[in-house]
Amino acid sequence: MKQLINWIQSRLHRYPERPGHQRPSVKWVDDLERKISGAITYQPKNREDFPSLPRHVAIIMDGNGRWAKKHRAEVAFGHRAGTENLREIIRRSDELGIGSLSLYAFSTENWRRSPQEVAALMQLILDFFASEINELEAKNVRILILGDKNDLPDAQRDTLLQAEQRTAKNTGLHLNIAINYGGRAELTRAARELGELCAAGSLQPEDIDERLMGAHLYTGDQPDVDLMIRTSGEMRLSNFLLWQVAYAEFLFPRTLWPDFSVKEYDEALMAFSGRQRRFGGR
């Protein structure tokens, strides 16, 4: 491992210092060394070690910008570090047999960020699927994009459509990635669809119930969220899966998303196992 760290340190000093650009700090390398050491020494739990596991986990991957600032790097570097971390959490969810994993990648409100940051996030969409689609397909993962793909640039929209089509028949982990997504917009879309069916005479208003409403959400027939995790310590939903989290358990670890390890994910799942879920009863 020390050879790897030394190589990273040698590359780090190649980052150019220019106006508006800061290379990642040496502290970042120290943090990376600790993270790699932890990953090597941590022995992941087996599925049998968990008294119970959520059927559906949702994660608000928060803290990339603060992580970048902490390491004296551009915010795009923080988003890329978060994407690298994402791979491990997806793999871990698949290993444990969790049915659905929903990830908040880009909200409808995120268009308000700087053009440079939006461009970096759009590029990450292309890079992620280019590097991961083969492994995801091989592991029988089914990809579903939550959100309005029509408003995305052509390259990103086509990439997402291809990923959905390529994995549509897979029966393993449902990987839901929210891109250009808003919870209120999702509910409005579902209500509009039901209203159109009523106007066409194919549905009676009195036939609309919670089951039918849920079926018209992006997540369709997937189970509701059992566990919602938001990293970085922030305690809000930010318009994510407002219907689906009605009875979810919530955890708000203070760890910034790029540092959220498999060990901490296991700890969150174990904490969920200890919760008593009454769904309004006793």
C-alpha cells in the first residue's frame, strides 16, 4: 500500500497551479491512506450477521463540495471522488442482496449551480456509465433513471436510455439513479397521468387509491424506502422520494460522501436492524 501512496504523492505534485485552480492538498493523500488502510483491515459482515436488512435503501450523497473545499480542490474533484466511492456502495448493496438502491445524483434544483459545476456533473454521468455498465450488467443489476430525461443534453439522455434498455430484463439489484429529479415534480407527474386516464374515461376517480398512485411513480412496483441515509450531517430530504419515504427510517451520519466507507454503510444497516418499526401501531 505504501508504494501506492508514494505514487499518488508523486502525481499530486504534477497538478498545475493556475488562477482559479488549486491542486488537491497533501492532506487528501493522508486521508486516502487512512481510507485504504481501513478498507484493507475491515472485514465486511456477512448477510447472516444482520438481524434484518432493508429491502430498499435511499441515499442522499451529500458533502462532495465541502470535501473538495477541505482538500483545497475544485468542487468537480469532490464530485469525482464521490463517484469513485459510489462504486463500492453499489457493490456492497448487491453483495448483501438488497433489493433496491436509490441514489440522488442530480436534482431539478441543481441546474442553479455554476455552469462549470453543472458541466462537471454532466460529464460524470458519461464517465460513470462508460466505466461501470459492463460490470453492472454482468452482475444482473437493473438500472432505472428517476427524473425527466428529456431536459438533459443529448449525450447524457442517450447514455441513460441505453443503460436502462441494456439492463431492462435483469432481475438483481434495482439501481435507481435520480437525475434531473424532484419529488414534487414526480408526484405532479403521477397525478397528471391519473387525471388524463380519468378524462379519457378509462379510470374512475373513486378507483384512485394509494396503490394506484404509487404505481404511477418512477419507482413503480418497487417497495417503499425502508432506510434513508443522508451523509454530511444535514437533516433534510431536499425533495427526494417524498412519497416513498413515508415510513422510512432515517440516518444522518456526519461523514462527507466521498469518505462514507463500506464499514460505515454496514454500521448504518446494522443500526436499521435495531430499529423497531411499528408503522403507526404498537
